[in-house]
Amino acid sequence: MVAAKATGAEPGTMEALTKYHAGNVYLSGRSKAGTAPTAAVVSSLTGTVSAATTGGLPLFVATDQEGGYVQVLSGPGFSTIPTALVQASSGAAKLRTDAATWGKELRSVGVNVNLAPVLDTVTSPEFAPSNAPIGHFQREYGYDPANVSLLGNAFANGMKDAGVAPVVKHFPGLGRVVPNTDVSSSVRDTATTREDPALEPFRAAIKAGTQWVMVSNAYYDKIDPANIAPFSPTIMDTMLRDDAGFKGIVLSDDLCSAAQLTAWSDADRALNFFGAGGTMLVCADPTSIPAMHQAVVQKATADPAFRAKVDAAALTVLRVKAGQ
């Protein structure tokens, strides 16, 4: 899933779609242009679909429309969405109705996946300002797993009501870290365990049929201290597939521009992610795609076990597309 600027795709994005066969795209940055210009941008992307580029299969078109500080699309025709913390104050029933409205706005411009809601449980209101990725921006739905589950999944269900697939994130949670993996390296969660209560919002989403789970870029010392989550078979295979019974798309967070990934080459980022059981890699920098594409094709050609993992990932994406 490659980034396209919400105000208009750059040549690198178009090349990723047409030459390197990226099958999915997300609108990044910020656009205040409103629904009509955004629909034109989406149309320019979906217009690349052909037998030669994607086997004629449609793109998933995503964006980050959480609300508050994280709302990519605004302007005429788009609601101003409040932060998750404010959304939570309206209660689950109204939140589901509101989210359906926001989802219909996305659907009207051709966006069919929302990289939301955040199901991370921030440990307390007092800690929230220090929790750089989530609490600092009021992206949390509350401070205990039960409330986060109730309200975050109300948002997810509203998106589903509108025909937009919600992506629950950031498994297994970023509510206990201090730095943000986007701008810092060696971000570690030292508390979360494989059976942690903070996993409950994710488990509830999976039981309710959510087909997308995004993994965080953090390390989890009590789960797999040697590997960041998108390189961890324990987190992506054992915890999501085996423990939670998840059969959908295990999506990475951005593996191309995040500071947490600076120690690895573009090629190794892709090989590690798919080798550990990932399904769809998110890349914020289209110029990284050629090296990733080449590395995956070369290893899949030479290594039957790796090829089987890539084929399984592709089949999972195709199954979800068929059910969309």
C-alpha cells in the first residue's frame, strides 16, 4: 500500500502502481480541497487499474480519517471530525451514527478503507500528555480496555455501516510508550504481555469481523524483545493468527519513512515483514518501492518457503477484496 499525496499523486506513486504493481494506495498528508477535487485525485489512481498493472483487480484506497489532529481530508463536503477523546464523550450509539456519516463522505470520493480507529489503551489521563504517539494528540477512546473497546468499535462499526473497511491499530498497543516511532528509534514497550488486558479492544474487533489490523512499529520487551512488531512472528502469527483467530489483513504501519526503521535497508524491511507473516506493507515513500519489489521477487523466486508466505499474503488480500 503506497502513499499518494491527497492533493495529487506524484510520479513516484504512479510508477509504483503501474510499473511495480502496487495493488493498494492511501491518501497522505493533508488536503483542504473538499470532496470534488479529492474524488478526482482518487479517480486518477484507480484509473491505473488494468490487466497489465493489477491483473484488473481494484485498488484498496485508504486514508487516515481518525479526527482531531489526524484527519487527512477536509474542506467542502467533509465533516470536521473531533478527536477520539471528544468522540468518546458522545457515547457508543451516537458515535456509530456519526462514524457512518464520516464513512459515507469517504465512500463518496472513492475511499474504501479508513486507517482508523485507534484501539490503543493509554494507561491514565495523567500519563496521556507523555504518550507521544497517542495521548499527546487525544487519539485514545479512554483509559481502560473496556471503554476503548466499546467506543473504538462503535467507530469501526459506523465505518462498516457506510461500506468503508476500518483498520484497527496499533496492535498490540502504543498506549504505554513515551516516544513516537515515526520520529524516534528504539521505541520500546516494557509492560505489555501476550495475554494483556489491553489487547481486548483488538480481540473484540476481530470477533466482530474486522478484516484489517495494523501492527505498531514498537518493540515489546515482554513479548519479543529482539524484533519490532512488524518483524515479529510472535506478534503477527502467534498472537494475531493463533491466539486471536484473525484471518484478515495484517497491515504494517509505515515501514518507509518512520525513524524506528532507520537501522534496516528498504529491501530488508520488506523481506523481514513478509517473512514474519505480514500481509500488506504500508510505504509512505514511493521511491522505496522499487528496491522492496525487487527484493521480494528475487527471494520469492529463490526460496520456496518465502514464496509460500508471499503467496499466502496475496491470497488473503484477494479474499478480502472479493468480500468488499
